[in-house]
Amino acid sequence: MIVAVELTVPWEERCYEVYRKKKKFTELITTCRERVSKDGRSKSNLQFLQATLTFLRTGLPVVSIGNSVHSSKFGDSYSINCKVHSYPLHTHTYWQHSHNGNNRIITKDTPGVSGVSLDDSTLTLDIVTTSDTGWYICFAENTVGTGSSKRVSLTVDGDVPAVDVPLKRYTSKHNQDVALVCTVNSIPQHTIVYWEKETKNGKIILNHGTTGTIGITVTNPSLTLQPAATTDSGLYTCLASNAIGTGSSRAVLLIVTPEDEVDDIDNNQHGTNLYV
């Protein structure tokens, strides 16, 4: 059935016109009347009446969604709004999430989400992770069939920590303090920092509290050897971990010379075979 309403008729009369042509839409028309402003010319009224007329004509749920592009930080809660207008009333609502060719259906019973109900089809991701990146479509079903929204995208701001060391080579005298500087930028916040030292017998892990060191914390990831010894010479790497994974810096070469020795080692950056 097609319901034609003359667009020159005032808003309130349009609502009544729809009501007279299809008397079963009492609840819908009441809502339509409530949205009519005094001058009857707001954009939201026009959009609502257009949606009303669409499903009076087709019977399929009319599913509308907001912005086409969404972005959230890793670990935050995030909602994508969805509104459904339907007669007959819709009996089921769900979402489809697509990423890298894989599709999954999200319902109110899907772990980690809220909403997606008949009363409120909005999808809320309780804790956003990188796996939530992708495309989303909202669906609603009634006895006539299934209506769907446009497709919207969600990007997640988060990755393994970015770990950087400004210098690739340090020299120090035996029995002097030396600090190997490290910086970490991380979303989500990193929770672990440690260093690795390469030796001929494999890698040794240096954590906060390792004898002869200070630093190596979330707030101060740099490694200070206090004091340095000739046996500390070698290659060092700074690492940091967050909920996504572990990031690492490039290798840092530390050369510790005896107290009475002049440091005449070439200042090139290629001492990668020095192990202790």
C-alpha cells in the first residue's frame, strides 16, 4: 500500500492524513505528532515522516544509523547508534561486523557488548580492542522481512608500544655511572618495561631491581648502570609491553673501558659483534 501525503499540507495535518489512511498506526502517529514543532518545519520532523511513509509503503523495518566514520581508543567503551522504525513491529535486531573478509554476527547475547535490543538497537562495545576494527551494519527483522542500515567503519587507536633509544652507542669508564636512555609511547598504556642484554651465552633480562641498576620502570624506562663495569659491555635492547603486545627498540652498544685506558675506539655505529 502506498500512502501519498501532499507535501504542502501542514505537518500536523500530514500526520492525521497518514493516520486516516492506515488506522492501525496509532502509536506511530502519536510519536509523529509529538515530533511536530510549533512551526512544523524542522529537519528531524521531515526525516521522521519520510521514514514513516517508507515503511508504510514497504512493510520492511527502516533502519537508520548515524555517522559513517567512527574511531575509538583501545580499552574504551564505544557506542554506534542505530534506530529502527517498523510496522509490523520488529521482532529481532542484530549487527554484522566485517574485517579482513571475515564476518561475525553480534546479538544482545554476544559477550563483551551491550544494547542490541528491541527497545534500543544501539551497539555498545564494552571494552574496545583492535579486533573490533572494521565495518558495521545494523539489521532489524519483522514478519515482512529484514531491513538494514548503511555500512559504517570503526578504527581503533592502539598498538604495541613504540620504544625508542636516541643513541645507538655509549662509552664509559669502568666504575662510572652510565644511563642508556629509552622512551616509550603507548596506547593503551604500557604496564611492563625491561631490557635485554646479548651475551655469548644468550640473552639476559634486566628488570627493575636488578642488582647494580636503577630505572627500568613504566615511568622511567631508561637503564642506569650504577656503576658500570667492563663486564657490562655489550648490546642492549629496551622493551615495553601493553595489552596488545610487546614493542622493542633498536640495539644499543655499550663499551666500558678500564679506568686507566684511553678510549680510542672508532666512533662508528657497527659494534654488533661485541659480547661479554
